[in-house]
Amino acid sequence: TWYRKAADQGDASAQHNLGGMYAKGRGVKQDYVQAYKWLDLAAVGFSSSDAALHSTVVSNRDRVAAKMTPAEIAKAQLLAREWKPQ
């Protein structure tokens, strides 16, 4: 719940953690589309502040993408583009 609240507000660390939770199905139903979306948002959030963490998030996102179809990736990318902080 707290990761979701922080992720919804744009916290990149929470987005990274939430993406991992969706990827592994920990505390939420496993959902690669949601995992990719949150990891993609986290990668953007870390892109200018921490290069090493940005690289880790991108690697995690790419591992999730390897388990997805092109259509699923496109859907996740669309969700990430349309996302707005709440």
C-alpha cells in the first residue's frame, strides 16, 4: 500500500520496488505489464540523479521485457507515457 501511494506520487524508489513486486508477484498478482510500466517510470526518475541505480532499473525492466510479448511491451509503454502523478 505504501509503495503504491509513493509510486503514484512519483517517487522513483517506490516505483522501482513496486515494479519488482509486480514482476515477482509479491504482495500483488504477478503482472508483467504493470511491472514494466513501474520500472520504466523509475528509470526515468533515476536517469539524472543516479547513473548506477538507473542502470540497475533498466536491467530489471529489460529482464521483465524478455518475458513479454511485443504487444504487452507496447501496452506497458503506453501506460507509462500516459501516467501522471497523483
